[in-house]
Amino acid sequence: MVLENRLLYLAREVKKMSNVKPPSVKLNDGHLMPVLGLGTSAALKDATNKVEEAVAVAIDIGYRHIDSAYLYQNEEEIGRSLQKKISSGSVKRSDIFYTSKVWSTFLQPELVQTCLKASLKKLQLTYVDLYLIHFPVPLKAMEKCKDAGLAKSIGVSNFNRRQLEKILNKPGLKYKPVCNQVECHPYLNQSELLEFCKSKDIVMIGYAVLGSNSGKEWLNKDNPVLLEDPVLVALAQKHQRTPAQVALRYQLQRGVVALAKSFNKERLQENFQVFDFQLTPEDMKALDGLNRNIRYFPDSQFCHHPDSPF
């Protein structure tokens, strides 16, 4: 009976939340990006067999920002889910903000557009809303993707201040990156980089905003569990929220676009319910104090490369 009541409650909440339009931030090229997105990076065993249903559920709840990458190996499943929702009339293509990325593997300029075209074929889309460089490549290769109409906006991922300045000071820069997607959570709050990005009208997008589970093959298994931190737990109890909701709200109030990954229906809904409460200045200060420069995603493969952001 308790489970049945819980399921009925969730069904009502999903229907209610589906009418909620998440706030958006205006990018420096004029396009709008929803401030809360669904991250789809996952352990390889989950990359394909759970993401299709998760995207469908997320859209029903109200998510409109979906983040993936060619190398996540799940864009075909995401594409099927998107097409079903578009075909059914649940959403229009213009309602969805979809992000893909070009990885370090595709450093050769001529492969940047090839990789994006491969993603679009899997997604059954004609363009992505945002295309990100995960590692420095000649910017002209990204500009060509935008000029060809394959990407509405272009940005960067895992760039430090020096790398951003190098791009911004490049002679003949055609398009300023609209965003910088980086690991960002209370244990790695990126405050200095955030202020620099704001000063240059570059939106910071945070991934791993809830820390990360140990199921991913590439993660540092020795890091503490963010959502079990006593400060975060205490604030969650104070606001009658979950630690995840507090961690997400923290980013939104700082002006960071937050990507939250979950393939669980209940957590997907809980993560979306972050627009109806506020953290106090004291709460924000307490969360700022958790910064320990801990990375859940060490880029060990390229840490010795001269262009490594870490």
C-alpha cells in the first residue's frame, strides 16, 4: 500500500512538473540554454540499456536540456527517444537543447565535422544546439560546424583560464565560445574560473554537480561521497530537501548551468524540483567552505600533455 501510494504521488508530480518550463540563460550568441540539464555520461554497462527510457522520462518531467557526446556511445538511443517524443507531439525539436562534444581522440581538424555528422546521423537530427571542444583543437574546425548549420552554438569543455584567454585573444576570432563545461561541485567549486567566465560573458556549465558514483570505470574511487557530506546533509534537513537538491540549487544560485545525471525516475523528478526554494547567503557561504579541489574525473590520459587543463 505504501509503495502504491508513492507511485501515485510520483505520477501526479510528473504530470504537474511536465507543465513547468525550466528557466534559461541567454548565451553570448543570442541563443537560450535551459539552466538545468540531464547528463547522460554513464558506466559502459549503462550507456545504452538505460538512457533511452531515462531521456523519455526526463522529457515527461520537464527537462529540455540533454547533454551527451559521441564517445558516450548512447546517441543512437537518445535519438530514438527524442524522435518518439517529437513524433508524438510531446515536444517540438525547437523545445530541446541538445549538446554533443568532440573528444581528444578527434584532434585532427578534418575529423571534427566528421564526428559531428556521425552524431547527427545517430540522433536523427539536422543540428545540435551546442557543440563543445573537450580538448584544444583549431577553433576554425568548430567555426565551420556553426557556419554549416550543424551546430547553433559552439563552446569549450575543461578549459582553464589560460586556455580561454588564448582563444579570446586569437586574431580573427569569429565566434566567442558561449560556454565552458567543467567539473563543478562543492568539493571543486571553480570560483575563480567562474568569475573569469562571467567577466567574459561565457556561461559555465557544471558536470558532476552531485559528485559521482563509483560505477564509472574512469573515476577516482578514493574520493569522499559528496552527498553524504555533513554540511550538505544538514542543509538538506533544514530546507526539507535532498542533499542532491541542495547541491543543484547551490550551482543555480551561483549562475552555473547544472547537469545532473540519473536514470532513476524518482531521482530525475527530485533533481528537477529545485526552482521553488532558495538557499540563504549563510547557506551559500557554508557550501563555499566545502571546497577542497577534489576531482572525481581526473584526466590521467592527457595530464602530461602541454595543453592539459589540469
